[in-house]
Amino acid sequence: MVDEQKSKLRLEIAHVLFIDIVGYSKLRTNEQSAQIEKLREIVRGTEQFRTAEAEGKLIRLPTGDGGALAFRNNPEAPVLCAEEIAKALTSYPEIRVRMGIHSGPVNEVTDLNEQANIAGAGINIAQRVMDCGDAGHILLSRHVAEDLEHYPRWQPYLHSLGDFEAKHGQVISVVNFYNHEIGNPAVPEAFSKNAPTGKTAPTNRRHYLIAAMAIGALILLAAIALLFRSGRNEAGSATSLASISEKSIAVLPFENLSDDKSNAYFTDGIQDEILTRLSKIAALKVISRTSTTKYKSAPESLRDIGKQLGVANVLEGSVQKIANAVHVNVQLIRAATDEHLWAESYNRKLDDVFGVEGEVANAIADQLNTKLSGAEQKAVAEKPTQNAAAYDAYLRGLNIEHNNYNYDAYVQAEHNYRRAVELDPNFALAWARLAILRSFLNFNAIDLNTYTADSVKQAADRAMALAPDAGESWIAQGSYRYRILRDFNSALAAYEEARKRMPNSALVYEYLGFILRRLGRWQEAETNYKKAIELDPRDVQLLSAVGNEFYMYLRRFDDALASSDRALQIAPDAAVVHASKAVVLQTAGRLDEARQELALVPNDVLDDWVVAAHVTQAMYERRFGDVINIVERKLNSLPPNQPLDSFATAFLVQMGQCQERLGQHEAARQAFERAMREIKPTPDTVVRPDANGTPSILAQAYAGLNEKENALQQAAQAVKDYDGDAINQPQAEVPLAQIQARFGDIDSAIAALPNLLEVPAGLTVASLKFDPLWDALRKDPRFQKLCAGK
């Protein structure tokens, strides 16, 4: 009875943020008072605190050197609050705070004076989680992280640290919340002090190194360092099954049981459409198709596949198409145990097969205990078209696009998508793919008379009008805004809308990476690239691009090479990847290694990227005759009377530059004139900015013809054309400086170099040392100093 008079006790589940000032006891009394008062002011000023207080959430302000805030109902609230606090504290570096978050039982105790307080296991574990961190850390319990994984916006910031032994032998699984805007340390010091009691899933170099030191195994240290070089576990490496989410799945290539083996495109399309629908379910982790292609013929066990792809479940299936009938068989299997969780067969007429993909995706979500939102249910179940012929053309286009990466294939795929919308003008997905492909072809200056800006806009707008809630429509809009309008902020907004609707799409995260780097938001771009690779760990083209067109731009050559090496582990004979790796080595000044890498490429490979790498190597080594031979072979391999794309035009200019140096002046003049005609066939032709720097190529052609004013004017215009583009703008400033040097404006050329050596996507010391286009500056002491890295 006395106890009842003393207090009222209410038990509930709450979401707890525990806060602690690090080093509080070592502060002077006046410093302690100042810091705790400022921290209280910051906490009270957060939106989450004000909202919680107004809505009657459980609240307790920091007292002493810390305290707890507990929130009802909303698992995001403590994380949002922690973010606000961390951002505010960046203005007060003297206040060193760490935070821990956990959801669990909390007792609200009200004493006789009606003063509320909170206690309970939720508070205790939040404090244990916090104790694992250092100043600047926001740590979460695994339980909280799993709740947050249902919200796509938090997924890039969650990095598992593994299991730790806390006070009293309690084992807790801790996740680091890392947001670059906050700038918190990557790994807590406690990670090296507390021996992990379970498997860990570190995500960066410090994670791997500290984990290795903790167990003291030098052999494992080397292996883990190699894993870091790949950015995450390579697809062939063993991922701990214990660390894999139960709500993760890979859709393996379906078997084509049709007598007509040419129906393989149809089988692949059914698989791809099931996967696409699953990718729209936020609570799942779904591996992209590129990473599952290997398993079409590889006789690996499902357990190994699960480890390699980081999934708990796999979906297998087969498709048999006979005349107007289709038989689809699918089975869901737990990878670790080979246990069959669910299976179903579907017998449909061809014009009624469209709903199968949605039915399968819904059944899988149900088997994995995943509740779909209303929007997800609609997206998963929606039938793309009722026209069997249109759907057939669409699947043919997908098959071509997914299995090839070259302009000719994309042109063929575009024809199939065009055929699909001709057969069904209301086929939104086909309009979206049409817009995306047309934008790519336009962006790369392929047949600009056909793939016009208006044709891209027409397809993108049509997709949006037909399916405004579809992620694919937003990807199409983003592609139009990015590649045609070059409105990067607007494109980013469109891709973000796509991400909300397709939270498991590696393609969306890749596009976000593309656009964020254009905006100079490199850390955010890296986060999205890493998410794309997590969802598509065996995408060779993605891995190569991240190395060659991201890390290399940041001069992070070790990371760039690691990404290329990871791609080569998956596809050791990929000529383009060897060429991309050679370009990284060239840019780093490691010409001997680059030469060795290019020697691995067969001589008959004339892919644009391969030719570009060979040309750069030969120019840097001043083998000008070899450059001419390489370019002539490339040009001779092209269809006669076909307009040259920007790659071929650039090769023409480089050939002319080498012919100049060999005294072949008439041949050089012809090369420069041809390049100029290809880019600007009439005086009224508008040369617009594209992906490959065509405005700067034209400037170099003018320079080769000694048209000084035209060259300088066009080079300066190219810089303006790429204003606000963190990649192409510095790349346009390089030829401007080279042309200034060519025509004797040494001071202007040299003045541009220090900045270009610093900004991403600019110059490297190696390019100054080896590129013959800088020869006009070589006698200048200022240039010599820059070449010496001073």
C-alpha cells in the first residue's frame, strides 16, 4: 500500500535516445555547467523534442553528464532527434557527445510530487549501446536498425559493427549510424577493445583493420584488407549467414523449357519482371538481375549462392511457352538449408500472362512475412499492358538492353520499345524505357537527328501521364532532366521520387550516384554507389564505372584499382575492364603497369574504351605512329558513310595531333577538317554539351587547323556550356589551357593548372608529365615545379 502511494508505474515500449557528454568529469565546474546548459538548450530546440513534448511523449532532459529521451510510437523520432543534436553540436566542438538508441520496455514513474521519470530495460540497453561509442558517435541497437531498414532513406546510413560484450556480460549487436553531414567517426574505439562475440559485417577500411587486430590473425588481416579493396564482400567470398536479413532474396535465372530456344528472351523477361516488382517492396532486400546471371549455368549450391549474394532466400523458376500458352513454375527456397518454403505453377494463355509476375511477388512477400503498403500493393500487382504483342516486343527490348552494353544494341532495344508503344500507346513501362534509352543515345551524341531532345521529352512525359506513381516514370523524367536539360537538381529530385517507389533498384541508386557527382556532392554519390553495388554486387560495368568514373576523379587510385580488380574477379576476360584499369594506372602515372594491363586485351578488340586506353598509352609514351595506326584501324572498322560518334571524332583529333608531331601536316589537316565537319556540318549547327566533351573536341580541331580565335572562343564556350557540372567543367578547362599554351598564352595556361590539380575530375601530375599537349610549357620553371608535385 505504501509503495502504491509513493509512485504510479506504467510499462510500455518506447524508442529511447540516451545522451552522454564525453569527458564530463574532467571538466572544471564552470565548464560542466556551461556544457550541460548548452546541451539542454540544443535538445529543447530540436523539432522532435518540441513535438514529443506537445504530444505527451515520455521525456527526460539530460541531467548530470547525460540522460534519456523516450518517444512513443515513432521509431524514427530518436534518430531524427540525434541528427538534429549532432548537427547543432558542429557549432560547439568543445561539447563532445555520444548517443545510443534502443527500443524496449520503459517504466514511466510518477512520484508523490507528480514528477515524471523513466527507467527500465529500454533505458539500460540504450545506455549500453551508447557506451560502445566515442565522442561524435550515434549508435543503434540491431533491433532499432531493423526497424529503420523499412524506411529507404535511412538504409545508406546504417553500418553494422557486430556483436559486443557490454557490462555484466550482456551481448548486444550494434549498428553505426553514419551521416557525412554530421561527420561522426567511422568506427568506435571500443570495437578494438571488446572482442566480438559473433559475426560482424564491417563496411569500410577501419572496420576491417580493427576487427583483424582484435583477433590478432595476420593472415586474416591480409584477407580482410583485400575485401576492403573491393568495397564489400566479393560475390565469391563467404558472407556470414547469421548476418543476412531473413527478408532478402535473389531471383535466379529462370530455365527456358520451350522447344524453341529463341524464346529465352521471354523466359528472362518473366524473371526480370518478377524481380522488378519485388524491388518495389521497401522491407525486402532484392539483388539485381546482373548479379544473378552467373548462376544460369553454374552448378553452385544454393547455400553458396546465398553467401555470395548476401541473401537468405532464392527464387528458382522455369518458363515454357508453346504457341499461345505459357506455363510458369516457381519455388522459393531458404538458401542455408535448401528448405522449400513455397512453390506454385501457373498455366496461362499468352494474353493473360501479365498478372503472373505480380501474383508471384505478392506470394513471396507473404512467405517472408512482409506487409505491403497500399502503394506497394498497387505497384506489385499492376499489369503493364493487356496487349500480348506489345509485351513481347517490350521483353525483347529488355533482353537486348540487359545483355549488351554498346550503342548498336541500345539502338536495337529502342526499336523494340518503339514497337511496343506503337502496338499499345498506353504501355507506360515501354514509354519509360524508350525515354531512358533515347536520352542515353542523345547524351552520347548518337544519331541526334533521330534521338532528339523532343523525342526524349515526348516519351518521358507520356510515361508520366500514364503512370505518375510508377518509379520507372520518374526514372524517365530524371533521365530527361539530367541528360537533355542538364538540370541536375531537378533530375536529382526525380530520381529521389523513383527511389521512394523502387527502394531495391540498383539502377536508381546508380543514377543517384551519377547526378550527385555532377553536383559535386561526392560523399553522397559514394553512398549511393555503394548501395547500388550492395544490391548488384556482380555488375561488372557498375564496378568498373565506379572505379574509372568516380574514384579516379577523386584521385583515390587504390580504391579505383580495387573496384576494377573486383570486376575482373567476376569477369577476368572483360577487355573493357582491363582498359578501364589501365586508364586508372595511366592517370596515376604508373605507365609500365598500364602497358602490362593493356597487353591482356586481345589485339582485335576495338571497343571505344579499349581504343581510348591504347591511344592514351601510346601518346604518353610518344609512340605517335602507333596512335595513327590504332585510330586508322578503329575508323576502318566502322560502317562506311556513317556519321562518327564523339569517341571516333576525338580519335580523329588525336590522330591529327600525332600526325603534326611527325611532320605529316597535310594528313593532320585532313583529320582536323573531318573532325570539324562531323561535329559541325553546317555553320548553323549548334554544338551542345554532351557526355563526351564534344564542344572541347571541336575546340581542339580548330586549334589543329591553327584557327586561333575560333579555338579559344570555342574552348571558352565549352567551359560555359558545362557550368555547374563538377565533372565536365574541369575537363573542359583542361583543353582551354592546352590551347592557350599552344598559341603562346603561357601565363593563362599555367594559372589554370594549380586548381585543376586540386579539383575532382581535373588533372593529375602524371598528365602534366606525360601528355605531349603540355609541351609548350615544359621550359617554364612554374610548370616544372608543378610536375615535381610542388
